[in-house]
Amino acid sequence: MKTAILAGATGLIGSKLLELLLNEDAYSRVVALSRKKLAVSNVKLLNLVVDFDNLQNYSSLLKGDDVFCCLGTTIKEAGSKDAFRKVDYDYPVSLAKTTHQEGARQFLLVSALGANKNSSIFYNRVKGEVQEAVEKMEFEGLHIFQPSLLLGLRVKKRTGEYLGKMVMNTFGFFIPEKYKAIESVKVARSMLTIANRQKQGTFIYESGELQSF
């Protein structure tokens, strides 16, 4: 039986993934990292309230097999580019480094469609940079998920996402599968399914491929 480590359990994808992990027989333990206590109770769940700025201080508690990183924000929510970079780059890299040192075999990272370290778009550039940084750590299996616009109920509404969904609903027929909005639960399902395959190497899954889940 395996131990799963999940960061970002309160987000669109992470919250769905937490439910799936707690109901997955392959995992006897799920360690969920959060800034505040989760409103979830389960015999398999260990909820660690952590300071992501000092994640290395919790290294002894971060021993697991598969690490699921669903951390992410927007520049608007973060308040600045520097604050955004901290959540979308520093925290995932710190999580990868700490768990790799503690023996994790697989790292499953939620990135974004269009991620490219050379992009002129700051958001896409940061996503590309974090992919590159984690790849250098040489996990047995690194799986990078690049969803398009996410569909699902958020606690906080995002105006840009709302407008994007309106466009998708109106013109979705003409939009290639790769760029269509995707239900967050599909991304969560794909992460769990692929983790269970235990494939070695580095793999990138674009949004169109994730639609099948």
C-alpha cells in the first residue's frame, strides 16, 4: 500500500483529487498539506497545516510514494508577480525537492497549457520554468499536466475565467479539443489514473488528451 502526498487540496483540481485519493484502495495514507485545517475527515487522511515558505522543516513528515502538486494562483489573487511566482514556482519546487530527498518516486504536477520557459507571457514563462526545475530532480516518474481553462465551482469567482467560459460555451464547437475548457474532475481523474500506471520517465499531458478522463 502506498502513501500519497497532496499539496493544493482546496483548489479546483486538488479538492476533487483529494476525494479520489481517499477512495482509492492503492493508497493507505493520504498526507494533505494546507495553510489552514481542511474541513475533511477520513481515517486515511493526515492533514498537515504547514508554512510553505519553510517546507523543509516538515521533511520528516513528507515521506511518501506519489506526490501530487496542485498548487497555483493568479497574479490578481496573489497581489503581485513576485507573490504569484512564490506560489507557482517556489512552493512546487520546494515540495519536489523535499519529497524527492525523502524518497518519493513519482511527482505529478499541474502546470498549464502554453507553459514555456521562453514565453513572453509571464504566467506561461513561470509555468515553463517550474516544469524545467522539477525535471532536473530526476524522479523515477515525472508527470506534467497542462489543462486549458478549468471548469468547476470556485469559492472565489475569477472574472477572466467567467468570460472565458462564456466564450467556450458559445463557440466551443469551433475550438480545437486541445484548447477547449476542461472539467477539473477530469484532470484529477487523469492524475490518479496515471499515478497508478507507475510509468518511469518524464511525460507531458496536454488538455486535449486529458478530456478523455
